[in-house]
Amino acid sequence: MSKLINRLDSTQAGFQQDLATLLAFEASQDDAIEQAVADILKRVKREGDAAVLEFSQRFDHVQAQQMSDLEISLDECQQALASLPAAQREALEQAAERVRLYHERQQAGSWTYTEADGTVLGQKVTPMDRVGLYVPGGKAAYPSSVLMNAMPAKVAGVQEVIMVTPTPNGERNPIVLAAAVVAKVDRVIAIGGAQAVAALAYGTESIAQVDKIVGPGNAYVAAAKRRVFGVVGIDMVAGPSEILIICDGTTPADWIAMDLFSQAEHDELAQAILLCPDQAYLDAVEASIARQLPLMPRHEIIATSLKNRGALIKVKDLDEACEIANYIAPEHLEISTQEAAQWADKIRHAGAIFMGPYSSESLGDYCAGPNHVLPTSRTARFSSPLGVYDFQKRSSLIQVSEQGAQSLGQIASKLAHGEGLQAHAKSAEYRFTSTGK
């Protein structure tokens, strides 16, 4: 029988190296893709709508003759929402409400304080003006991504959210359009690929330049987002999906096997890992994997993911499991144990933490409320889930009183002279009054 999933033991020699090898993932940059994307960006920046239209005709095989043909009206999106089966529409609206309520709690306010001499210092929080949302189209319909990317932007106060989504052969996905209405997207345009990223980043005759581009896409979209960063902001260039589960052996093995599948089914490079101190339980999970895998529609993808990048790891105890989890810094971390909150206190690095046996990662993907756009490839060590704060900026407020200019000016003058920046020093010294010298 061929190997289903890797088995590791933290007490074995070479464990750290084996773990590092398992985790290793470096997004390959295909030279042909990079060159193609560079050419597309250059042409869209130079030619605007004409280039976007040409690339859309070439790559998506749309029949549009002008950019207005690619505009999807909000009326059409509203009709798509109305056409959904009642149960599906209700689920979409319920998920949206939960996402909205959660993100409203992330709102940051402006603040100031006044010092004894009357100097006022503070911070002003303001939303971005315009944001672009990329949504995969065709068969890859992800209405949940529309909610997770657009709703924090609207909660933040972004004035205009422009959604772009490819429509291969003119195929418009109704549930994606319905989600746009529910998320209060302002404009929907049927374009995709690197040309859509370029249009949002540089602006064209019919598409205004945005401040930030968010949302998932294929290799061409990812390469384009990397290249336009700096001209506009981007959310992240995400790697393959990940799940790490810490288990004490009390959760049914079938549940845990399916939780591993839930991320492995995304693609062959996805990673699913279980940490547990109970050898017999790890054996039970592996047996469950063998039993349930043939029943899964995406069993070939799951099998490749588990064989190449998945693992069942025996650890000494749950304390060690938490240490290993902090090293891995996973996108999704399930703590499927008794008193899960106790172990969550020991976690420093994770995109989202699911506590207790009933908190399956899939609920976080769709409707729990927190954002499902999460850092991958160990970047949870220094980055956070997408949120309202990603669509806001902070401006420092400084209002120095006449009295404050005397004391602060002395400090600034001394430091500026020390740096050899005499104009800086003189600028501060001009504010000195005769009583303040």
C-alpha cells in the first residue's frame, strides 16, 4: 500500500529538519508568466481601455466591442440575487450579516490629547477613496470571497468598491453577482487576469485608479499584483491553503480527517497537518483518511496534497504541540481539545484560531464572521487577517502651541545641528520668541 500521508515524531532525530522540509514552499516565478504580465501591464498603462478590451477578447473570448459591453449593471446583479434558490439567498445574506457585524467591531477612531503647554497631538483615521476587488470567474465561483473582501472595505467607509471578474466566453456567474449586491459593491466589470489588475492600478479612460487591490487570483493575477505594489496597495500574495490541527484525541477521528480534507481539497500544494500526543489516535485518523478519501469528489487532489505536504505528527504533549504550531505559524489553526482556550493562550502566530471540537475551519471560510483572507506560508508571524484596518490610513496630528514651540524647538535644533541639517534647525529656531529663548 502506498503512503497516504507523512508520519513524523517529534522525539526522533532529524525531526526539525524533516518538519522544515515539509513546510518549505517557495512560490515559483515562471519566467514566461512574468514576461507576459510585464508586457500586459505596460500596454494597459500606455493604451488604457483599448488594451484591456483586446486582452479580454483574446484571453476570455468575450464578444465585447467596447468597454461599456463589459460593464455589469447593478440591476443585473440584483436580478441574479433574486434568481437564487431561496435557501441559497438566505444563507448568503445571513453570512453577510455575520461578516458585517464582526468587522464593525474593528472600526478604529481618531484621537487626540493635549499637553500641559497647549500642544495637541493625535491621530486621524480616514478610509481609502476607492478599492479594487478581484474575484475569480467562470467555474471558480467564490461568493464568500466577495463578502470577505468587499464588506470590510464598506465598513471602513471606502466610497467606491470596484469589482472585476473574468467572464470566460461571456459566462457570468450569478451567485458571484448576487454576492456583489449583498456586499454593496458599487461597480462590477467583466474583466480579469493581469489586464484587470493593470486597469485598477493605473486607471484607464473608463476605470478610475484605485488605492488598493484585494482578492485572490491565478498565477498571472498574483504576478501582476506583485508588480503594481507601490503604485497601489495590495492585500497580500497568498500561498497555498493550510490547516494545522492540535488534537488531544477526544474528537471523533472522522471529524479530524475531514477537517484535513477541507484544506487539502483546495489544490495539490495545500498543506494539512495534525499534531497529537496519542499514537493510537493518529493511527485512527490515518485509517479514517483511507476509508473516507475514495468517497470525496476531489479525492485525487486531496491524495496528492496529503502525500506530498500533509503529515500526522506525534508530539510529547500539548505544550510541545503549541510550540511547534508557533513555529509553523499556520493560516488556519484548529485546537480540537478539552479546554481549548487554555491552549490558545499559548499561541502567538496563527491567521485564525478555531477553538474546540465544534469549531470546524469550514465555518470560518463562510459564515462565522471573522475574515477568511489570512496570511499563509508562515507569514502569520508578522501579518494579520484582512480587516477594516486594511482599508484605512492613519494621519498624525500635530498642533504645537507657542509655548510648546520653545521647548520642542530647542530639542529639534540640537538634533538637527547634530545631523548637519541647518535648515531644519533654523526652521525650529524661527519660532522662538524673546521670552522663550
